Amino acid sequence: MKKVIKTVCVAIGWLLSFVWPPFLEQFFESVLAYIHTGLLSRRCKSWGRYSNIAWGGRITNPQFVSVGKENIFLRNTVISATPALFGKDPVIEIGDGCRFGERNHITAVNRITIGSHLLTGSYVLISDNAHGSSSTDMLNIPPLERPLVSKGEVHIGDNVWIGDKACILAGVQIGNNVIIGANSVVTKDVPDNCVAAGIPAKVIKTFCSDNGQNIQ
């Protein structure tokens, strides 16, 4: 029965493709994004002008989230802030002109700040926390029951490009004008003007000026 329903639905979609031009699909996606943005943005601590989050995106505890202007969050982005773990409220602050790829996850129990003009690929994780520590006692507890812990804040500078499926973990500071390679796991600070990649991520290239000197 399921195969029959699936076949019928595909056939309906195939027939609609003759009378449903792509621009209409894009138009309705945009309308849904604007409606969804209106629903979520009012609850945030602040939400800049012309910032939009696509249908399917979620913001947990939006009262701790500040978003600048002209940001775009593509489908199924999740922004979550978990309060009252360290005696202070969590903070998520995002600058201006950023574009987050599909299925990004930004999660804070401490503090995450992101500068302006960040670009990310899909499935990027930016997290300042983990479920418990790696101690023996903690490992005997089911992961879902372990308390959230944070090894420090996450700070990302301006003009940063983060490739698909990269992970930015707690206690990390990423400088300005940085490229993080796809599938990288960033566990230590990354300075300005460089490319970092790998597991764990290491600086593999530093951008230089015309006279051969490092740009700092």
C-alpha cells in the first residue's frame, strides 16, 4: 500500500511540474520564511532588520538570542540556549550579514558570539557544551542523563567561512578572515588570516601580503 501511495504522489508531482514553474516554488518558500521569521523573531532578545530564518528552523529559549541585521538562516537551522546551568543566563549573539547553511546547529549553555559576514556550509555545529565530562564516573551515566558542561565560551570573528560538517567546540576563539575546512573539528584557537583544517583542526596556511609578510 505504501508503495502505491508513493507512486501516486510522485506521479502527481511529475504532472504538477508542467504547470508549476520553479519561480512559484521559490515564491512560496520565501513567503513561508517571512511568516516563520515573524513568529520567531518577536520572541528573541533582539532581531535585526531583514534577517530571515527559513521554514523548519527552530530557536529554543529565544529570549537569550540576539541576531543582527541581514542574516539568513537556511532550512532546519537549530539555535538553542539552555539557561541556569552556571548561575547566569546563556548568550548567543550573531552579527550582521551572516549566512548559515542548511541544518546548522548552534547550541549554548555559556556564551557564543559570532561576528559579521560569517558563511557556513551545511550540517555545521557550533557548540560551547557537551553532555557530561569524560570521567569514569560520568561515563557510567546514560548520556541523556549527564549534566551539560562547558569548557568555555566560543567566539568567532568577522569574515569567516566554515565548510560543510565542521564542528566548532567549547573554549575556542576563531579570529577574523579565517577559513575552516569541511569536516574539521576545531578544539583550539585559530588566529586571524589563515586556513585551518583536520581532526583536530590545525593551521595549514597563513595568508600573506605581497611582500611576503604575514598579514596580522
